[in-house]
Amino acid sequence: MTAAPDFAALCRRLADPAAFAALFEVLPEVYLFVKDDRHRYLKANRAELALHGCGHEREMVGKTDFDFHPPALAAQYVEEDRRVLASGRPLIDQVWLVRGADGLPRWYLSSKFPLRGARGAVIGLAGVMRPYAGTGPAVGDYARLTRACAYVLAHYPQRIALADLARQAHLSASQLQREFRRLFGMTPGEYILKIRLHMARRELEQTAHPVGRIALDCGFYDQSHFTRMFRADTGLRPLDYRRQFRRPVAAVRA
């Protein structure tokens, strides 16, 4: 009697187990990464490299999220890694706002799986991300809110009324509030604030603009309000953040 096919046994016989990673190079809008138990990148496909502004895998291997993302966000990503590493259980379709190499934040669904060594101990994790719009069972819902999110990215320096976003999504204001909470776990106002803070971090990292100008350029009505919101989000005042995380001029131009 022929034994039943065994995928695990096939994997053990492979001369190059990493060959499966090549499949992710040809899948559109799929971001693959592998990290060790110290949160360092070991593997990334082309989409993941481009998202982080890297042209070659060697630019990413050995680095952590703190090398690519604002510290407040990097800490959240690493904390999620810790949950997977400590529990040994996967986390499926977690919603994250991730800033790409162009500096613009976009929504993604992220799933992370523990990787175990020969003795069963967790030695790292593998993750995959997909753009949030157009995924999952409620494609129409995501696409509708994506129009509202794109409107925020285009108009965040200006006053944005709830009615403006509702028109983009072809919903009433109350429906928009409910859909944002259901799909993104936040209100439209919280999303607008999150985008403004993202863009302010980019300005602090990449320019020498005065804090007051950044506050106004990013949609805050005055510098003191901006400072309060920024400190609540990052734990740092804007100037302290700039001193720690301002990128060299050469790096910004590159």
C-alpha cells in the first residue's frame, strides 16, 4: 500500500528549503519577510524590499524595524513580533498602518507565523502582508473606505469635515463612523490625526523646517496643540524627536 503524501517529509528532503520564498517574488502586492528571534530581518522578497526603500536584500538583512520606521511605530511592530515568539501561536490578518519608502502611510493586513527549530523551540517568525484595500470577504467595504483614506492623504493639511469623507465613500456621516470602527478599529477623526502625525514625523526627520511651520503644514491649528498630540503619540516633544531621528542630508536626498 502506497503511503499518503507527506508535505513535511518533502520539505525535509529539499536541498534548498528557501526555494519556496521564490514563489513570493511573482505574486503581486504580497510582502514576505522572515526574522530571527532578535527581530532582525533574514529574508525579504522584492515587494518588501521596495516598501522599505531597499534595492537589494543585503540592505535589509540584519536590521530591525527601528532602522526603517518611526520609533513609535517600530515599537508596536516589534511588540507584535514578541507576542508570536513568546506564545508560539500565529497572528492572522492584523491591521497595520505602515509608512512606505515614499513616506506615505497605507493600510496593510499582516499575518505572522512562528518558526520552530529541530527541537521545537521558536527560533524566529515569518510574515506576510497585503494591502488592506481589496482583501478579505468585504472587498466593497474596504474599497469604499480606501477612497476616503486617499482623500485624507491628499488633504491632511486642510480642515477635513466628516461630511467630506462621507461623500468620498458615498455614505452618511453616521454610516462612515460605523464602517471606520468596524474595519479599522478607529474613528475617522482618529485616522486623520494618525495621518497628520505620520506626516509630521516625516517632516521632522527629513527637513529643517521650524516646528511651528510643520504643525501648520500638517493640519494642526497651532504649535502647542501639535506638541501635545505628538508627545502623546511618541513620548517625545517634536524637537527631541528631531534630535534623535533626523536623517542626514545625503540620506534624505538619496
